[in-house]
Amino acid sequence: MIRFLLLLLVAVSAAGCETDPGTSLAPASFDRAAMLAHWADDVIIPAFEDFTRDADDLQAAATSFEATPTAESLSEVRTAFATAYLGWQRLSPFMTGPGEDHRLREQLNIYPTNTARLKAGNTGSLELPSNTDVQGFPALDFLLYGTESPVEHRGTIAELSRRIHGLSSAALADWTTGGYRDAYVAASGNSATASVDRTVNDFIYWYEKYLRAGKVGIPAGVFSNGPRPELAEAPYHGGLSKQLFLEGLSAGRDFFNGEPGLADYLDALSVEREGQALSARIQSGFIAAADRASGLDADVATQVTTNNTELLQLYDALQANVILLKVDMLQALGINVDYVDADGD
């Protein structure tokens, strides 16, 4: 009898409490496999396909410039470079599986680049982890815009462009003909090794480290004693870095809002924060960051030197969504963080 009364009191107490927005209440009706199929077929593989086409155009333009170095061929390779760099922003959030296996982020977009080695033509073996800072888009940015004569470096420009295309093609093949897509969708469970958990963790890691910190916080001086404009993305182009940020932010927002996607998942759980749907608060966070970024200079390095306060305000807007994504959303979905945060947020 005493045991029955205790159980009854616990049940009544639980029924009378407001649901914690961080509690996972995943309904059986939410189809995680369908969400994974959407991510694979409508988001990730198309992003790989689009980027690989852009990389192929870059490779072709660089090869033409190498063979026939004219003002026209230089202009064409510069245009192809910007297009491919923007395409990379829509792919960068999705490194789960093949992207990580081929180390695409490390080999395509580590900045600042090592200008001394590039000037000397000393790139070494590009497969070595020690040579990530002499390849990819940052290296091309310097060779195409930061040197007095790109013609003198046309061989390296062509080599680096071919490598970008080769890496992307290999990762795309793993997703499609290599069978990773089916294995990815099949791993629809709820565990640290399941595809939803891995993809969401990788997405938030990208948002936190590469979008928030890399593109904004580091050049703005959030993690140092002062602003560091030389650490901005694409500093030699002089007019591309804001576009790169906005393209990445747009990719992140589209991924969150995709149907079926994370916003749907949170809505299925009826997760609220401060009386508002958590999905709506996160969407508002993406919009707030885009609004903050819209008024910035086209070149982030220039923005740092002219009015760094506006860049710091953008960082704050991005940071607000880190809390919603990394804490509230992960708790609601029952997903544990699988990476170590090194910048103390």
C-alpha cells in the first residue's frame, strides 16, 4: 500500500510539472530515416555534385591559364575560383562520412595560408597533414590576388585546382557509387554512431568553429588581445569574404529548415523555450545574423579595421544561436555533444 501511494504521488507530481524544453520526447511517428534520406538525396549529395562541377570548371580554367597565360584566361580562372569558393560554403557543413574521410575542410579551406612557402613554390606533398596551409582556396586566393604576377605561379595554381577537384570527386563517389548513401540512411537509430547524431554534431561544430569563430570571431579579436584582420577569410581578394559568410549562413539555415529536418523534428517534440517554439527561436537567430551581416563591408578584413564593433555584434548574434542549437536542441533530441569545445563558450 505504501509503495502504491508513493508511485501515485510521483505520477501526480510528474503530471503537474511543465515539460522541460531540454527533455527528449521523440515520438514514434517521427521518421528519422526519412529525414536522413532527405539530407542525403536533397542536401548533401546535390551540394557535392554542385561543388564538384564548380571545381571542374576551376580546374579547366586553371589548366587553360597554365597553357595560355593571358589577361582573359586569368580573369576566367579568377571567376571560376570565386564561384567554386562560394559553392564550397554550401558543402562545408556536411563533412560526415566521406568529407571527413578525405579531410576536405583541412585540405580545402585552412587559413591563413603560408605565403612564404607559396612564393617559393615549396608546397611539398599535398597529401601530408603538415601541408594543409599551402593548398585549397586560401592558397589560390593568395596566388591569384596577393602576388604581383599570378602568371609566375600558374603551374601551382593549376596543381592546386586539380587537387580540389580530385578530392571533391572522390568524396562524391563514396556517397554515390561507393554505397555510403544507403549505409547513412540505414543508420537511423539514436546513438553516438547513428547518422542523425553524427550529422547534427558535425553541423553544430561547423556552425560554431568555422562559421562563428573562423569567419567572424577570430578576425574580430574575440579570442585574442585585439582584432586580427589578417586572419580573415579570402583577405587577398578584397571583396569576397562577406559573400562567403552569407553563403555559409544560408546553407546552415536551409539545412535547419529543410523538410523533413531539424525544425520539423523539434516541432514534433513540441519543444518550447520562453514560451516560443524552439525551432522559431533558432530560425529568428539565423535571420538576426543575416541582418547583422548585410550592412558589413564586402571585405571582412576591411570591416575589422574600419568598424570592428559591427563585426562583434554579428558574433554575438551567431553566439546566441550556438546556445539554442548546442544546448537546447541537443537536449531535446537526446543527442550528446561528441566534440570538445576549445574556445570556452
